[in-house]
Amino acid sequence: MDYLVAVLLPQLLHGLVFGAALGLLALGLTVIFGLLGVMNFAHGELYMLGAYAGITVIGWTHSFWVALVAAPLIVGVLGAITEAATLRPLYRREPLYGLILTFGLALVFREGVRQIYGGDMRRILPPFTGSTPILGMTYPDYRLFLLAASSALLLAIWLFFTRTRAGIIVRAAVQDAEMLDGLGVDVRRVFTLTFAGSAALAALAGLLLAPVFTVYPQMGVEMILLAFIVVILGGMGSMGGSVVAALVIGLAQSLFSLWMNPQRVAIAIFGIMIVVLIVRPRGFFGREGVLE
Amino acid sequence: MSRVVTWRALLALAALAALPAVPGLPRYYLLLAFDSLLFGAIAMSLDLLIGYTGLVSFGHAAFYGLGAYATAILMERGVLSLWACLGSSVLVVGAYALVVSYFATPRRGIYFALLTLIFAEVVYTFFRYTQTFGGSDGIQGLPDAELWRGVPIDTPERKYYLGLAYLALAYATCRVVVTSHFGRVLVAIRENEDRARFLGYSVHRYKMAVCLLSALLTGLAGAIYPIRSAFATPDLMVWTESGEFIISVMIGGLGTLVGPILGGVFFTILRDKVSSYVDWYFIVIGVVLIVIVLFMPKGLLGFRRLLGFKQWRATA
């Protein structure tokens, strides 16, 4: 019982918190994949840019909350510009080109940030520091806030996609962009705005996780692999699947790290991924035959 | 001349062989040339997969790194024979590639790319955190290898000729493969996998075979890298390295063999030259990549044609 409360429960909560934030990251990735057919290699860098934009805004205003609003907006605008300038000409080409292009974008963003902010590890202090007794243990307030904020955002995104006209248009574009174009919707604008939205989500995840992790130019490289794994595990282009898979990976990672060193944890997660790809490549909820 | 050994190829080889004779050439440039040719050869063997078979491997860095570690581990323990090093690399890389290709080749497109990527990450993570093999520092300060007893590969000239010999062999192998019946089947698989299967070809076996071949060529490149650099580190097999291999193939032009060699040379020299002037060279490389994808998707050889040169030999 002591083991349960002192070790297992906090670890489970850690996993849940991390999984929810990972879900925000993976959701943007999967929507872009469904929409443009592009595995966005620069998504991890947008996540990283969110944290750095947060550092800048906090430097100006000394408020985490202002940064939480401003940083996703900044990165969202950057995403819109990037999409219109570089990805738009590639719509009708093979997905390979999109892959390579975003790889190049990732290099530019990563190095740009290193030039501006330097390569050191940075920290963002959490806006509040206390902890709350919960289920017989004490748990840091910020992590609880992180869990609540991520869950609320995921719920809001779900409502957006199911209840609003804009959300339904995006889903229609994922299904069949050409048909939507024929129905008189400006598909290019849908693509650009969706990309901006996905960039903003990634930035938000980056800033939300920054007080828990450290901020450095390479931080996106490690997260993007995990996000890829989540997207595949959930099923390419399946948004619900991504969220479920993010929670599974988050929980698996924190539970595994009770018994294994970080190296074995990473290998175990990769192992899960390899087995899924071999046995059921469409993931938990993916449609059969998507890009297979 | 046969279709494989052309005058043009021999001429290029002769010109490359004469490079150390250029008067006043700093020895450092021979090592840069070694790196360029090695990178070009890796891109070329990757082209067998991407350009000819239509399989994008995001895990070639693991073949490269495993080959390098197989050599470095032997040399660290006092086995200096080049042939022993090459042999052990072939065994290690071959065994690993057999597993990867068996599981990855039944999948297409993005699934193949991600399977190879994740397999490679497992290898990277293993070497990155295993202290027996030096952890993140890798294996440093290796002695010179020996061609045979008493003939060390120590001077930049000898190292350069080793790299050149490897490139020539690799190129000949690839050229033979793509002009053979086997190579035609690969192109057929790229164009329409189902139809190739209906025609009675065992598509999985063909894909596995080309995957193995490409992996072994890359592994051999890895095997001779520590002989020139005297180290092997896990950075050789981090997944962004695989990305750089793909970039080189794209820069040069898919499905041309010669193109990716040029792409690899271009990429290596660009990285070296730009990084000696500015420390933000990754921005330059990223921008070059973006420009190539946007404006010259057929790569350097495709660009040649735009400029009015005679059309380069088309795919296979």
C-alpha cells in the first residue's frame, strides 16, 4: 500500500501529465499528416520555438500567463508564413519532397534559435510552486495545472472538430480536399490556417512543458520521435487515436522508468513501436490501407 | 566498352586518382576528399533503395555506424588488419540488416521509412548508453590500420586511395546491379509493386536483397571511416545523419547513381567550407535544401539538363 501511494501513484500521474501534453503535440502532427500527407519533421522545432518565444515574452512582461497566450500566436503566424511560402508549392508532388523540405526547415529553425539564444540549457520557472495533497500524497500544483490545461485543450479541440463549421471543413479537407475545393471552399486557406493552428498547438505544448523540462535548441529532436511513434500507434490521421496513444506512451514511459534505466525505457518504447508496425501497421484506430 | 565500364567512368576515376599529384595541394584537402567520396558512396548505395526501388530508408546511419563500430572495436583491441575489420563489419552489418530488411520491406512508403528509423534508433540508443563502447564519447584515439603486415594506412594519400578504391568498387557493383535483370525488377517494383507481384516476382525477396546490398555497401563505408578519422562515436548513427544521406541523394538526383555521388560530395564540401567561415552553417544547409526541393526537384543532374546539357542517362 505504501509502495502504491509513494511510488506508483505519483508515477502514474506523471505519465498522465506527460501523455496529455504529448497528445497536444501529436494531434497537430496527425492533422497535418491527414491534410497534406506530409510527415512534418519541423514539428519538434515548432514545439521548441514555443518555449523560446515564451522566454522572450516572459522577459518583456514578466508574466507566464501573457506568454502562454502570446507565444502560440507568434509561432502560429510563423507557421502560416512558412506554410504559404514553402509547403504550398509542394501539394501535388510526392510526399517525399515534403519530408525533405520540413527536414530543411527544422535545420533552419534549430540553428536560428541557437544563434539568437545560445545553446545553453534554459529554465522557465513555473508560475506557482506549491503542492496539493491528493489521494494521500502531495503533488506539485503546476503539474496538476498542466494536466487540467492539456485536458481542457484536448476537449476544446474535440469540440472544435465536431461542433463548429470550421472544424467540419478541416475534417472534410482531410477526407477529400479536391471535393471540398469543388464545393467552393478556399482549400489553400484551410491548409494554411490548419498548419498555423498545428504550429500554435505545438508551441503551446512546448511552453506548458518548459517548467517541467529544460529548454534547449535540441529539445524538439527528441520529442518529435516520440510524437511520430504516437501518431503511428494511434493510426495515421486518426485524431482520437493520437490522444489515446499519447496517454499510453506517457504512462508506459513513466511506469517503465520505475524498473529500468532511461536507455532500456527508450529501447522498450521503440520495441513496442516496432511490434505495432509489424503486426498492425495502421495502429489502434487508423483506417486500413492509409499510405500502406 | 561494356555498359558497365564506360570511358566516362574510367576517365573520372583516373582524374580522381591523380588528385594527390596536384602540386601544392594541402594534405588536409585529401582527407576532405576522402570524406566527400565516402559520403557520395553512401548516398549512391542509398539511391539503390530510394531512386530505383522506391523505398525511403531513414535508418542508413545505423548501418554506417555499426560498420564503424565493428572496425573501431577490433582496432581498439589490437586487430589492425584492414581485411579483418572489413570482414567483421560485413558480418555485423549483414546480420543486423537481415533482421531490419526482413521486417521492414513488406511495408511501403512512410511505414518503411519509420520502421528503419526506429530500428536505427534502437542501435543508436544502445551504443549511446553502453559504457563498454565508450558511451556518448565513443571509441577515440585508434591506431593506424594495416593493409597487410608492415604496410600501415597512415598518410593522407594512402587513406585517400583507400576511399577511392572503395568508391570505385561500390560504383561498379551498383552499376552492375541496376543494369542487370535484377535492377529492372527493382524499377518494376518501384513503378507498380502489385503488377510486379502478379508477374510472378517474389517482391519481398527482391526488396530484401536490395536492402541488404545497400546496407552492406553503407556498412563498408562505415568500416573504413575510423581508419581515416581514428574514432567512432554514436553521433555517426543519430537519425539526423540518415536525413543527411537522403538529402545528398535528393541534391544529386534520384535514380542516377552518379547524381547522389555528386550530391554527397557537394554536401560534404558545403558543410566543411561554410562551417569554416560561419558557425550558423546549418541555416545555409537548410536553405540550400529548401531551395533544391522547391526549384530543382530533380537535383543537380536534373539541373544540368535545364542548363542545356545533353540529357543524362535516364533511370536504369
